[in-house]
Amino acid sequence: MLDEFSNQVIKTDFSKIYGQSELKHDLKSALLARRHVIIVGPPGAGKTTIAKNVADLMPKRVLNDCNFHCDPKNPVCPECKTKSMETKEFEGDDLFIRVQGSPDLTAEDLLGDIDPIKALKYGPLSVEAFTPGKIFRANNGILFFDEVNRCSEKLQNAMLQVLQEKKVTIGSYEFDFDADFIFIGTMNPEDESTETLSHVFLDIFDLIYMNYPKKITTEMNIVKTYGNKLGVEFPVKLLHHTVEFVRELRDDKDLEKHPGVRASIGLYERAQSNAILRGSEKVSYEDIHKAVQSVISHRIKLKPSVKYLTSPTDYIKEKFETYAKVNDMSNSENEEGDAP
Ligand SMILES: [Zn+2]
């Protein structure tokens, strides 16, 4: 028998995400089977958006207003087991708990901690002595673990224990962790500053791959939907070239880090501001040209072979000017058609 959530999963087309039909299919399949997943993809591809979309699929629920968000019919936390608690209605964002992965994140931050003074007073395994970490609030909801590969191996091991054995170890104490949640992690394959995830850790997940939009029209739609509109005209041909320029950089052999969709959105917004500052109601080639270095330079990384010959700012300026020349970009601004 499929429950309400499963039925929502089957029905959804994750409308907040454009394109990405394979990712959507794989994610739906993993969610139906209640598998833990890690979405692998470059920054700005929409990993957070799609995870939030999953939270929106969860049925509205009445849960206890405790640190564990217990189901009133089946409380798991010591507090709810001993006394009756106030309830609250939860939906969407309330069921979405976000954890930012970083090397500094400790098991205590995530799982909780024991207050030594209270432990002496009430006993080390008492409810009073235990301050539950963030992970408990994901009970009956979604634990969104952004950049899970940035976490220390120690934290990976703690997570492994929680997800697999449903146990939490804090200091020398071990607690049962009866919490039930959907784990959605993310990982950026281009990120080098990270720990590699151990095989044992990876073994409990399904990996779902997300990429830059396949078609330029999809990316232009994303830009127009998620970018700020400042009330000036952006000729459609110019926007096409702007987005295409960013997309060509993704295949650039001199780069080892590529600009994502946020770069396209950045150029879209900053070109409009530049037009306004110029006193114009319409974006021109110059407005985009002026935005390129500030929006793109830090989003790319040059390969060592070119790194010593030029800087990212000079590199991007030159690339853009060449692109503009080849595509006769300065003549595109007068063509008919506004990007709405
Ligand atoms: Zn509770």
C-alpha cells in the first residue's frame, strides 16, 4: 500500500526545477523506495531547490512540539514518553531541516551534547542532561545535508551509525535513535577542498546526478524566473548570447572550475543595473561587458598551464570580447524582441 507521501511523489513533476528529467525520475524512484540519497552536481544547479520541493510533497502533519518532532501516537523522545506534549501542525518548510557540511561541524552540533553539570544532578542518561542536536528535529521530515563531503571522517562515522544502526553515541554514552527521516545530501564533484567520503559511508546512499541545463532555452527560463527583473528591457538575442557565453565557458579546456547557472543569473541582473545607471531603459552589449569581470572571475579557476600567463579577470575579459566579436554581439541589442 502506498501512503500519501508516495502518491505525491508519483504525481509530482518537481515544477520548480526546469529540465533535469533523468534526475527527477531517479529521485522519485529513490524516494518511493525510501532510500537515502546524495545529489551530486555543480553549485547553482538547483540541488537545494529540488530538496525543498521534496519537503513540499510531505503531507501536513500534527506532531509534538518537542525537540524530536515526535508523532503523538508513537513518541520517541524521553520527554514525550513521560508526559503529554503540546502539538503543532507541520508542513513544507517546517519539515525541512538544513545542515551545512563543513570540516568544523562536530558530532555534538549534529547529534547533541550532555551538559556535565546537569548530568551530575540528574544522572548522565537523563532527559534533563541531554541537549538534542539538529538532526532530531528532522524526525518525520527531511534532513537536508548540504555538501556532506565537507564533513570530517569522524562525523561521517557518526552519521553512518545513525542512519544504519539507528544509534547515537555521545561521549561514552549510546542512545537509541528511533527517528525516521528522509536524508538528502549534496555533493559538489568539483570541490577539491573536501574530505573524500569513505566507501562504507557511500555504501548506504544512492547517488543521483544533476547537471547544468542541457538546453540553452532551459537555462534562459531559469535566469528569467529566478533572476531579479529591474524593469529595463533585455533584448532576447543579447540574453541568448549572455547565457551562451557562460555555457561555452563550461567546455573551456583552460578552466578547471566552471561558472554555473548563478553566473548566468548574475550577468542578467548586473547588466540590467548597468543599463539603469547609464540612464537607459534597455540593456546594451556594454552593460554586459561591464558586468563580466565582477560576476565571472571568481567563479572560474584557470588550469595551472594558463594560470601563470594571465589572471582570471583578464582571461574572462578577453574571452568575452572574443565571443562578442565572433557573434557580432553589439549588433544584437537592436534586434526586436524583449526577454520578458
Ligand atoms: Zn518528543
